[in-house]
Amino acid sequence: MSFALRPDSSTGLAIAAAIVASMAIRGALMAAGTGPFDDPDNYLPLARSLAAGQGLALKNRPTAYRPPLYPILLAPIVTLSADRAITAIAIFHLVLGGATAGMTAVAARRWGLSRWRVIAATWIVAIDPVLAWQSRFIMTETFTAFLIASALAALTMPRWRGWVLGAVFLGLASLSRPSMLPGAVLVVIAGLLVCPGACRDRLARCGTMALALFLVLSPWAIRNALIFGEPVWTTTHGGYTLALANNEVYYRDILNGPPGGVWMGHDQWLWWDSVNRETSGMSEPRADRFLRNRVVELAIAQPLTFLRAGLQRLGRFWSLAPAVAVYSPLVRWATAVWTLPLWIALGLGLARRSLWRWPLIAAPLLVAGLSLVHTVFWTDLRMRAPIVPAIALVAASAALPALRWASERRRACHRGAVAGSTRQAES
């Protein structure tokens, strides 16, 4: 997968500028931080455990609570001194930011988009505020966004190479952020149902992708089966994040509380403490099932409330601006000004019939898959960061009326100029 950046190519220069800008913006955001990178999900302790030869473990106990790929990549870094490790993680995230913009350009070029649309897709990824902001944290959004951009570029490759490499990247994205797995499964299914190709070709495409995805995920599931006595294909964190967004206290405070509320503080801590006490002594898979089953019971008992909560979460996921209780008015307005036209372009892009053909259909399916996940699970605006490359490609491909009018006018002017030259030659 290559994208030639020729010195005399204005497109290449614009893409190179976007890559540099993506790294500069992320670097500026990191420099503006008040201290070392936050690690809210405990990836550094997992990485240190790996580096010490103890496997993925927390407090000396093997765990599948977090996905494995990101701490595996951090393990060599955490062998450095604390300050050097933070610097190395910052550089790693900067490189990922630039590489994500570059891989988006590769995908856009292979989609057959015009030069301006290729440039637009690249710049969207480079400066998107949600994706850029997440580079400040030791979390999986930045790395997963790179994997998604790489998968979308890989799927454009001819036949089995694209099928295998695309599925491998989707599998790696799922091992980095398990919420991407439903979208990956949708893409595999689309390999069977969506043209081009005869039925035999589509069966081969779907089967090849399914096998590649299975092989990427299998080592993690086998490891968990050996440790816990049962395979865990994603994490044992799913039941908790499901219950975090679906419990009586959350419904009272957020769903039925003041608009724009953010669940934090004493009530959330009490709920969290009660969950810890109830699951004390359980294995991770058993605790995962316990919390999941509790949510299923709640959904059956209060189906309309569960539906309302899902719609509210979907609204938060696609919100124009971050929470008013957390961010300043300036940040919220700036994000909204960026997001509103992007959502308009995204809607226009989704309306294009050609988008729903192979392999372009992978982008909207990844968007749909993650949206469905966060309709049910704990949700906030940052969780859409991994699919920004897919959003950018769809939005950049939108049939904008103004661009269509300008293109038709240029063609009309060109035809007029050619006709005038022909008449002069004949006379």
C-alpha cells in the first residue's frame, strides 16, 4: 500500500502538509497538557507486567479485563525510565496520527476519489478535534483509528491480498478496541452479500476474510481459555460497561435527570462500590456474565426505559459538542462549528448508491457497527474517535451540490472553448 508523494504533485504536497499538521496539532495538545499522559484504563500496569514476563496481569492476577494489543505495544516502552517512557508514548502517538492521515489518503485514492476529495479526507483525519484530543491519553483510540484507516486501504487491494490484509487489520482493531468487532463482522458478511463477483467469488471473499479474522483473534481466546477455563474472544470488561450505562441509578441521575448531565461523583462511586462487592470472589468471566444478565433483566422489566436510554446514548455518541459539565464554552463551540458541516457531508455521502458497493461499503458498516455498540454500552463523544477515518472517507465522497455545479460549469466552459477552437480552425 503506497501513495507516491512526488515533489511536483500538488496533491502529494497537500497530503504531506496534512500529515505534518496532524502531528503538529497533536504535539501542541500534548504540550498544553498539565502533566504526564493520563492512564485511566490501567494500560501502563498491564504493559509493565508484560515487560516483567508476568503476562497480562493486574495485582499479580492474570486478567482479560482490557484488550491485549495496545499494552503489548507499550511493553518495550515502559522498560525506559518514567520520563523517557512518556516521551516515547507521545512520539508513538504522534507517528500514529500522521500515519492515520496517510493511510486515509491511500484509501481515498484507491476509492477513485478526485484529488480535492482525497485531500479533504486526509485533512479531516488530520484536524478532527475528537481524534486529535484523544492522542493525549494512554488509551486505544489513537492506535485503533490507525488500524481502521489501514483496513479501509487494504480492502481496496486486488482479490485475496485485500481480503486477507483487510481482515487482519480489522482483527487487530478488535484486539485493540473490542467495540470494533461487530463492524468487522458486518464487513465480512458484506463480502458475501455485496457485488462484484459471482456467487463463488463472493463465497471465497467472505470465507477468506472470516478465516483471517478468526486466526487473528484465536490466540487471545486460547490464552483466556487456558487461564479462565473458557474462551474470551474480546474482554471481560463488556458486562461492566453494559451495566455502567444501564442501571437504576444511571437512569435516575442521567436519563431522567437534568439535560446534559454527566454521570460522576458520589452516586456513581456508590454504584461502582456495590458492583465490586457483589462480584467479589467471582472469576472475571463469571462477573462479566453476572453484570450482563442483570442488564438483560432490567431491559426486560423496563423495555421503554431501556429504549429511551439507548436513544440518548446514540445522541451522545453523535453529539456536535462535548459535555457542558466538563468542557468550556469555547471548546464546545469550536467542536460544534467543525462537526456540523462534517455531519452534513457524512449524510450526503451515505446517500450515494456507489458507497454501498464493495469495498467502499466497509466504511459505512464500520460506522454503523460502532454506533450500534454504543447504543447499548457506555457512551460518550470520544468513543467515535476510532471511526474518524471511515467518517472522513464517506464525507469526502459526498455529492455536494455546490461542487457538482462548479464541476458542470467547468466542463461546459471547456466544451465551449473546444468548440470555439474548432470553428476557428475550420474558418
